[in-house]
Amino acid sequence: MDLRIFTEPQQGATYDDLLAVALRAEQLGFGAFFRSDHYLGMGTDGLPGPSDAWITLAGLARDTTTIRLGTLMTSATFRHPGPLAISVAGVDQMSGGRVELGIGAGWFDAEHQKYGIPFPATGERFDRFEEQLAIITGLWATEGGFTFEGDHYTVTDSPGLPKPTQAKPPVIIGGTGPRRTPALAAAYADEFNLPFADVDTTVTQIQRVTRACEDAGRDPATMRWSNALTVCVGADEAEFRRRAEATGRDADDLLANGVAGTPEQAVESLARYAAVGSERVYLQVLDLADLDHLDLLAAELVPAADSLGP
């Protein structure tokens, strides 16, 4: 099982905070550094204020050297598909081919209101999301003359430039939707992600996406399966509870729903997900200043996770 570090900078983080975590994660051998794509803090004032995901990833592309970089999840409501394809391709070039695009339909109405971003109804958001996926992947793949005519976006005779360094940056789609989400994943995703879902929900959604792949004539074995889970681990129970308190999260809730507790308890949580097919976990770290936490995760969880598999 591959372990990646996942951050939520809208809760309050500077670029330097993100860089410190990314560099430590890179040094410790984590598979990737990911960040959310939000413009408003949740349950917090979010000081010093939000940062743009792809601007910060561009900086990290130059300030790191080996770690993979990406979003969970870029909101399709935030950007037009052509400029987003250009941004991702540019950051992929800047990183030497280390970028992955997690993208979703968008869900957080309040941030759209606060920053003047249109927020259509759910059905329209998914329609736009589907067209964006077709355009972004089409622009990366074309040798020129790419044309797409949709209900919301039209592209005419595009050169599809610039090109990413990778032949195609991996596309990550996720969520628990029963119908459109699995179908879009089967059509466009390299990886399917379950955000903060329990084991039973993970099983159900993997089954749905597997069926969608089969219906589309795609081998489900070509899909990578992942989860995003909050992480809070201490060398002993006392240290775990101190870390939980520092983040304002209930320790018992973390134990029930995250990768939490002592290292042994955390590995048991990872093993439950591995047993149902999860191949990768994005560890949501809440205290970006606690770099010692990353050291402990690397020392105790990464070696154990290497031996876990579906």
C-alpha cells in the first residue's frame, strides 16, 4: 500500500508551511504530496487566507525534486477546461513530469458565494464536469485540430498546447455517487478515490466502479483504488491524544474513522482498507507545523504499509 501526504491549506497555511511539509515528505520517502483545492476555511477563520492550488503546486514543482504533486480535488467550477489543461501541463513540465490531477464537480457552495464563482445545480455541475474531462484529456492527447462541442463548453480547432511532460498526467476521480461518478471514472480516471469513507462504503463504491468499467469495456484492473483518511498517530496513547487535542479533533472519533492511535492501531486501520482492495491512502495531516508527526508516520506506518495489499 502506497502512503501519500494530503494537506488542507484553506484551513490556514502559507506557501512556506506547505513547502516545509512537502520537503519533509519528500525526504522521508512518501509517495506524493497533495493539497485540497478550496478557497474558504471550514470551521475556522483560515488565516492567513486561501491560496490557489495550481499556483502553489507550480512553486512546489520547482522547490522539490522527486515527490509527486497533485490535488484532491480541483473543482471543475473554479476554472475553464482549456486554461486548466494549460495550467496542469505547465506545472507538469515545471516538475519534470510529477503532476496528477484530482478533479471533481465541486460541492462547497459557500466558497463560491464568497469569491464570486457561479455554483450551478448538481446536475449542471456534473454536466460541466463531464465536458471538462473530455476537453482536458482531449487537449493533452491531440496532435492538433482538437474540436469539441458541448452544451457548456465548445473548443474549435485547438492546437492543444502546451503538452505535459508525461504522456498523460494521471486523472483521479472520487466520491460516493452511485451512477454518474462511477461512469465518469470508468471513462476518464486512472485512479478512483474514496474521501473519508468507511470500509463498507469503500467496498460498495469499488463494486460500482468495477461494474461501470466492465459496462464500458474497460478492464477494472487498470484502475487504481485509493482512500483519503485523516491521520493522527502517537508513539503511545498519551502522545496520540495530545496530537488530537492540538488539532481540535475528538480522539475517539479519529480512532473510529481515521488512521489513528498508536502505530499498531493505525496499521490495523490501513490493513482493513487494504483487505477490501485499497491500494493507496492519502493521509490527511491536520497540523502542518508538526513535522515530527511525519517522521513518526514514515518510521512506523510506511514499512508496515509496504507489506499490505489487497
